[in-house]
Amino acid sequence: MDRTIPSKAGPFVEQLVPLAGRLHLLLSHMEQFEAVGHCAADAPPVPDVLASLLDSVLAPLAERRADDLATAADVLPAVGKVIEAELFLVEPSSR
């Protein structure tokens, strides 16, 4: 697969895709633990737990690169809106 993406968004996309994969893997793993009953009944929702974990591991980076993370926090909602507006999921059975 040619990983060259011929646009100004290319460098961002090249970082976003593997990051999305890692976050998906973490979330899926946590959901599997919950599904088989390895979580307390009163445990917070998995996305909240993941957010807390990410906040704690990213805190040192936030100390060093506060402005960069603030910019990313401003940009990511716009990225999400564009993805939601422009990309559509099609059921596999609809082929």
C-alpha cells in the first residue's frame, strides 16, 4: 500500500490512522473485560475509564506541550464533524 497521501492533510492522517487503531484496540479490550464480568457492577462506563487513563498518561506530555495539545483539542472536534458528514458506513449485507 502506498502510504503517500498527496494533500496537506497527509501528515495528520498518517498519524491519526494508527492512533485510532490503538485507541480502538484499548477500548475493545476494556469492553471485552466488561462483557465477561471482570468489572464491578458499579464501575464507571468503559469510555469514562479510558478517558481517565488517557488523561493520566498524557499529563506529562500536557506539561511539556500544553499549547500543542490545546490546538489538537480545538482541531479534533472539527475532524470528527468532517468524518461524520463525509464518510458513511454501509452494511456488508447490502452489496
